[in-house]
Amino acid sequence: MPRPERVVAMLTLALLNVFLVAAALAVVKLTPDRSLAVRPPTVADRTILTAAAPALSPTSANAPAPSSGSLTSRLDGLMEQAGMGANLSGTVIDVSTGRALYASNAEKPAVPASTTKLVTSTAVLAAVGPGHRLTTKVVKGGGGVILVGGGDPTLTRAPGKNAYPRPASLTDLAKQTAASLKAAGTRSVRVDWDVSLFQGKQMGPGWKPNYVGEGDVSTVWALEVDEGRVAPTSHVRVQNPPRIAADAFRSLLRKQGISATLGSQTTAPRGARQLGAVQSPPVSALVEQLLTNSDNDVAEAMARQVALARHRPASFAGGAAAVHEALAGLGLANGVATVDGSGLSPRNRITPNALARLLVTAASPGHPELASVMSGMPIGGFSGTLAGRYHAGSSAAGLGLVRGKTGTLNGVNTLAGVVYDADGRLLAFAFMANHVANPSAALAALDGLAGSLATCGCR
């Protein structure tokens, strides 16, 4: 029998379903990798979702641990029904004890797709801390001013009043800069730009050439505005994000009474006088955004922040090496081999055990700096890339109870997350399907496996 408090929680979730769906499904679209995504929640949306979502707390001391044998019997049957054989792998771990309760090819490396973002998020929180912010600034240059990119892809022309997390504003930066220029008696400047913080190629290893054209991701630069989009709400990406950002800044300066012309790419001199600066939301909020909405641009920016913190080049190779080092410091590097931060590359390989053990660590009271990994994962049926799932069939038991990160590429479907079982025991899981011929069947299988954990007493 389910515990009484669990029954109350499920009834409460059912009553709030209408409101949650309205909030979470406000703007739904297909991402470049064909998974569902929604706009970042507003403050109002977030209030509703946070109030209704089951809080992650330590497992009750009275909650019995599932029997490995019972759980294996249940999940083996579901794995077999999925009909994907060795191409479907998975693991379940008891968060309280770290004991593996179920394993099927759990040490077999698989293409993770966007579950890679769990790795990137954990690494950046460990490397720079949840309170770290990315700074975009303007300094005095020889012939005018230089807009210096700080690696913040969420820098925006005009943040909405209810945007969450509230991004840095290029308009605010223009106001600061104009005020500094006027105070110095300067009314006419040239706007140059500096992208030297990031190095190397702008497209990841193995990325499809059409990713940018289809709007899946922008080319990766240290300076861009609105994630390289032609407008804040557009899905279309620009061809030269740094130049477009500088031109937008030039236009905003003119609105502040400064005559500005567009210059060229340069490198700001050391010690140049700062005329203005704006900061991104804290990394904790950026991690929540990238996990909830599977934001590829923010994920790549976070990988480069790990590289900078580890004194490596802020490039794809430097980011991948630094992420591995940060995970090694947590004892979580085994089974992880990545080449980008977003999971768009099919060259990434991660084992189910590596993903699940990462989640065990993130849920641990001993690692409060990793809490955003837990709070950022979408809630089954209600938010982010899980908003359209867990509403019917065998997965419905996980509605509102499963928190997980999705992963979708051609031939790949993955899901890793946490869920309380019927007795209140917190379980971490990872299920990975590669060489998928029928994506719909694979998604149903993954959701059914995770949902089955929510109904399991399994003693």
C-alpha cells in the first residue's frame, strides 16, 4: 500500500494538473534534436511549478529499501517488452546508500545525447560555484569603445519583465556606457568588439552542418546576444553573432545620444578603462535553464567556464578535458567521455552507471553546490522537455513524480533522473536506448521504465 502522505501528494498533483499544464505548455516547440522544449518559465510559472512539485528531500529513515531481486524482475520484463535487446541499457541506484538495485549493461558506454548536459552542469557547479556570474563589459579603446564578450549567451537586447532567470541587458550596458562617455565629454565613438575569451572552432566535433540553420544551436562565441538569434523570440540564428551583437550595441548607444559607428573585431588592451558592465544570472540559474529547456547554447557556454576555471583553453577540446577533470575531483569521471557540453555530438559516450551516480552525488546533502542539478531537471508531465510526457499509458504513474533529463538524437533516446518509489525511497536511474529504429516506442519504453519505479515497493 502506498504511504498516506504519498496518496495526499498524488491527489494534490491531480487537482493542480490543469494549472501546471497551462504553465508548462505555454510555448512548446521541437528542438533541433526533435525533443520537446518550452520557453523558460516566467516568475509566475515558476511559482506554480515550485509549489506543486514534489520536493526533493532525504529519504525517510522509515522508508524500506527496495529488494534488488524484485526490482530486477519488474524492470527486466519491461526491458524485454521494449524489444531493443542490448541496445537498451539501464541502472537504478538507491540514493541514500549508493547501492545499485538494478543493472542491465550499466557499464556499457552509450551515446547520451542531451543527458550530457547533466555532466556539464555538475562540472560547472563544482568548478566555478553556483553563485558565479558571467560579465559582459565595455572598455575604452584607441579609437572608441570595445564591447568585450564574457561568454554569456543569454545577454539580451530587451529582457522581458517576467523573464526567469533575468538575463543581462545590452540596453542597460549601453546606458552605462553612454553615461560614462558623456561624463568624459565624448559624444562620438566607434564600436569594436572582442571575442578573445573563447578559442578554437565554433562548431562541435561531429555536429551536423544544419544544426545552426535549423536553429538548434548558435555557433559558439564569447560574444552574442539572444543566443545568436535574429530577435529574442526568434528561432532563426544569425551568421555572425559577435558582429550582430556589436551592431545592436551601436544602435542602442545612438538611442542614448551617442553618435556611434561600427568598427571591427579586436582585442581589448590590458588595463583598459571600463565604461560599463552587466552580469548574467548566477550559474545556478543558468544550469536550471539549460536542464529544464535542454538549452544547447548555455550548455556550451558552461563547458567553457569549466575550462577557464581549470586554466585550459576555452574551446571544445579544452572544455571536454576540464569537465573530465572536474568530475574526477568528485570521483565521477569513470564512464564519461565527452567532446562537447550540449550532447549534440554523436561522439560522446557515457555509461548509465556514470549518469546515475552523478545524480546520487548531486542529491547528496554533502554537495549543496550541486543542488541546481536536481531543481533544474524537468518534472514529468509538467515542465521543460518532459511537459508533453507521462500523461497516458504505462508512464502515467510518473506524472509529477519523475524528474529527469531527456536526450534525443537520430537513433538515440535517453532519460536519466530521480524518483521516489511507493515507499518514499529516492532512486536515481538512467535508461539509454541507442540504434533506435522507432523513436516513439523508445520514448514510451523509457518513460514506462521510470514511471514503474514510482509505483514500486518492490520488497
